Amino acid sequence: MDLKIKFRLYRFSVWCGIFVAIGAAVAFYGIGKLSPPAPTASAEEIKQQLLDNRTGILWCVVIMGLVAPFFYFFAVITSVLMRRIEGGWGLLTMVQLTTAVIAPTGWIYPLAMIATAAYRPDRSADLMLMFSDLYWLTYVGVAFIFSINIATIGFATLFDKNEVPTFPRWTGYANLVFAVVFAPGVFVYAFQSGPLAWNGFFAMALPSVAFIFWKIMMTYTLLRAVKLEEREAEEAELVPATV
């Protein structure tokens, strides 16, 4: 493949992360208005919330169905660039890739549940409550997979022995901190109130804000790595092949 085309695709893949983040913000908060209800809310309260914004919820799911798959580009380019650290498809690179591909389905499948709850207005309140619970428990509860994903990037960065590191060393430590911040979501299955419930500070509020900073940091980090790899590829082309 022509190098210019190759690295344009690389940069496109990095920017897909920002595209997905913006699309998700618009879909979830602008259109769907999917702020977490109290886990202790009654069936009638949940039904009323769903019906009050039924159209917005359904279109939120449509938008995410179109936007979320672009995260695969972001996931794969991260692994492609990590290969430089491990000298190929090493353990950390493969774990990063396999955990990252969960992200789009980690959005779409839970969203299908909340869409199911809102799809038929005449559905019983108890069934709507059940599907709402499934949505929030699944959407927030899978967070630890994302923690593993981010931790692999952090450890790979700190283990990098290249003369010119693929990612800045400080981002390795930052990724490990972000991995810890995202982890508490797994505890939503055991709590209906407090900071570890699905609407709590550690399970929802803090990770939501941290995700924005993580995405900005990784966009900068990956674009920098693309530029580094591009320069190395151009230099390799200038070196005549030896017989």
C-alpha cells in the first residue's frame, strides 16, 4: 500500500475515537437523555421516564448503531501502533485488541434492551423495569473489561525499550490511573444506593468525566505515534535494499 494512503488511514482511525465520543455524547445526552435513574425507582416511575422520552431513546439507539462501529478503527489502530513496542502481535497487544472490540457491543447490546423497554408503550411497567435494570446493569457493569484494556496500554508503554518510545512514558502511568478509575462499575450488581450504584459517583459520574480526558490523551498519544511510525517508514524507503 502507498505510504501516504496507509498513514491517512491510520490518522482517520485515530480520529474515529473522537467521532464516536462526540456521537455518543449527542445520542445519550442530547437526544436520548439517558441519565441514570435511581436503582430503587419503582416500576411506574421507570415506565413514565421511558414514555416521556420514548422517541429520543429509540433514535439514540439508531444513532449509536451507526456511530459505535467506528470504534473498531480506533481499537485496531491502537493495537497496530502497540506492535512497535512488542515487536509484533505480542500478548499485551492482543489483549488490548480483544478487549477493545467489546466496546461497540458493550454499547449496542445494552441499548437494545432499553430500546426494547421503550419500543411498545403498552408494555407492562414491570417488564419495562426489568429491561431498564438489564440496560443499566450491563452498560455500567462491563467496565472492568475496559480497565483491562487500558491497563495493557499502560504496561506496554512502561515496558517500551525502544530508543524513541512509541507512547510518552507519562501516558503509561496515566493509563494505569484511568484503569483504576473505570473499574468500580463492576460493583453495580451488588449496590442499589451510594457511590457504587449505577448512578453513583465512582460507578458513573467519575468514569464519565475521566473518559473525556482519556480520549483526548489517547488521541494525542496515537497521532504522535502515527507520526513516529510514518517517519520511520519513510526513512526505511530511502535506505537502498542490500542483496
